Amino acid sequence: MSRRRVAYYYDPDVGAYTFGYNQYLKPHRVKMAHDLISAYGMLDKMHVLRPARTSAETMTSFHTDEYVQFLSKVTPETAAKLSFNGTRFLVGDDNPPFEGVFEFSSISAGGSISAAQRVNSGAADIAINWAGGLHHAKKSEASGFCYINDIVLCILELLRDVPRVLYIDIDCHHGDGVEEAFYTTDRVMTCSFHKYGAYFPGTGTQEDKGRGKGKGYAVNVPLKDGITDEAYQSVFEPVIAKILEVYRPSAVVLQCGADSLAGDKLGCFNLTMQGHAHCVQFLRRQNVPLVLLGGGGYTVKNVARAWTYETACALGIEDTIDPLLPYNEYFDWFGPRFRLEVVSSNMDDLNVQDGSLDAVRLQALKQLSELNPAPSVGLQETPRETLDRHLRRGRDCGEARDDLDVRLAQHVQYVNRLHDSEDDESDIESSDSEGEASSTWRRPQAKKRVMSIITNQYLDSSTGTVPSARRQFFHSGMDLDEFFRLEMDKREEVLRFASQDQMLHV
């Protein structure tokens, strides 16, 4: 196969974070994949780079300011207070406020943005960030273990230099966050192959095609349980080939969620490692700039295997690597066979049994045939720095600020302090005995149906919990500030009695 210039982004700190001992998503799987890639000697064949971590300012190019500020401040102890008892920002048990959530998100998003910049500059044909692919995060809310939508930030970076971007999602779950972000534009076409039914996030029918200028540019391929390599390939290749023919993207972003592999803890497909990687091989042959991102995957040893093999596919050496795993730090995890493989199970393919796969394929191809070829886009130079940074750079050179600048800056700081004080106030409802409306202002709560990625049940919108939720351990509900204040009072009292006793002895 022809040689491709591959850039590989990895931050060694990404494996140090944990969502919690009882959570399904393990950031440690990225380190496992990296160590296996290193053991196979692939690092010498790529440009290995450590990405710059994304700033809060860059995150706000998609996410709201208040949501990014919330992520930068939240801790396990303050989560209930800052999220209004789990009704905003972090809803349900799928998005735990773990220690270092903002730093983890900045690593994930930083790798995806850096990969886009590398492809834009022409320095790489394929860029890889296995720490990315968190496709469920919304503009102002976390969802399905995803806090910052690095894919949207990656695509926005690509759109600085290219007219059209194709996003393909082969995660078992629908890529709802990315589709929602670009639902009304034709500059990004989203195509998601996912399980649909009583399954998280409960979206992604073939009737969802986009809106306004983006009508027709959201393609959904809903599938059923147990799909095999052959069936998956029979729908993936014709749909993607038709998209490439009609849409003619300047760059492709492929989300390689590994929960579509056979045997995944939260997945329900029956793909082997080779069947999953066939998507990477197919796109590599198209000679289009390609960004490979991670995503879901909850059986960590299979995730590491799949992403290692797909890295080899990006390099074009998948036929030469040894199927027997080389020794590495996590060698014992891959027992008892110790092979680079994920085999299929004996699941029944419901897509073939009822003939629904043919209908889904024909419907998707019909939608694509009705589109106008390659929508034109008027490109213009996009500034690489914000207006605030540009003006601040001038002030740093010694230019004095006038009185208006000073007064505006003071006013903005005053408004921000007011906003923070309102957020810190407890939302207490007061009503009289006759049931009159409360005089205390209450933040309106959005009524919407939110599904859990763990249980596939809809959450109670008022409390953000599943009706039959599991017990939450290590959560006493104690106010730590009050606890430490009482402890300090006790200590001062002990010291006071000790000093009195010493004076009596004297």
C-alpha cells in the first residue's frame, strides 16, 4: 500500500484520570493502546507529538461560557451545589464530576484540535488522537461520559481552511452531539452508523436529515443487534462511497468508537477487530485527509487491540505485524490467548433476519441521490487570535489604556462578581400558607427526556436520576465547610482548656 504521513498525538497524563471505580469508561485504555502501539514498534514510523492542552477560551468556540466555567470549578464535593442538585450541566450518573475533569477534557480536545491543525497545514495525511472522539457532549451539558465535544472543536478548526468536512461515526451509539452542532449547515455532513431502539441516546432515525441549509446533510444508518462484518460492510461501503461522490469532502473525521466490537460491556454489535478496522482501510484508500479519533469502548483490552490495529492500518502495515502480542506493561491483561484479535460471538444478526438492513441502505442512498453535488462555499481568511488577545498584545507593548477602557473593564469585573454571587446563593423556595407564588427567584428548569448510557432508561427530569438507580456509595451529603469549621472550633476549645490547666499548675 502507498505510504501516508501519519501524525500521532498522545499525552502521557491522560491515563492518570479516572471517572470512578464503578464507572464503565476508563481513560486508562488510551495508555494501554499506546503501550501496545509502542511495543509493536510503530512510533518510529509516525510523527509522535504531545498536543497543547486546550484553553477554556478555545472551548467556548462551541460550548457556552457558563458551562466551561462550571467544568473549571466543579469538584466531587461541590458538584451538587454548582449543578443545582444535578439538574444542570451534569445530569444523571453517566457524567460523574471526577477530580480533574477539566484537565482531562483539555487533553482530549487539545489532541483533536492539534490533529486538525496538522492536517490543515499539509504536514500530515492522517492524524490520530485516540483520547478524543467524545461525541455526546452538548453545548451546555455533559452526556454519556462526554464533557467537552472535541470532535466539534476539531471540525471547526478544519473549517478554517477547507470548505467541506465529512464526519463519520462508527460508535455503537448515535453521534448526537456532533449532529446537533452542525444540523443546520451544509459545510459539514454527518454520517452515523449506530444501534437504534431502546438504546442510548434514543436519537438517530433516518427521518433526521438536517434542517434549513443543512437539510439532507445529516445521514443516519440505524442498525439492530448482532450485526456482523459482512453485513456492516455491505451498508458502510456503498453509503460512504456515495457520500464521497456527491459531497466531495476536503477532509474526513472518523470516530472509531470501539463499543461496536463484539463482547463490549455496553455494546450490542458483533464486529471483529478486522471488520471494525475495515472502515479505516476503506477511507485510507480514498486519498482524502483523514483524522482518526477514539470514542466509546468499555472492554478495555479489546479497545487497546482495536486502536493498535487501526494505527497499523493508518500506516499501511497491518498485513506485516505479528498477531502474537509482544510483551508490554499490560501483557497479562490480554490473556489467555495473547493475540491481536477480537473475535465474533454467536449473536444472531437481527438486521439480516428481518431484512431491515436492505431497507436502511436504500433509504440512505435515496437521501444522498437527492442532494446537489459539492455545495460551494465562499472562504475567507480566518483570524488566528481573538480580538481580545490582539488588543491585549498592543497594550502589552506599552500603549496606555484610556479611561473608557479602564471603566469598561471594571464594569465587566463587577458583573462577573454579581453572576458568581447569584450562582452561589442557595435556591430556597418560600411560600405562605395560602399557597401563593414564591417571591424568591427560581431558575427555570428545562423539561426534557434524557436517557442513561448505562441503563438505557430515561431519567427523571426533575431529579436527574434513574427511577431504579443503584445505590451511590461514599456520598454522605455532609457539608465539608461546616465539618472543618466544627473541627477547628473543637481544636480551639482543647487548646483553651490546655492553656487554663497550665496556668493553674503555675
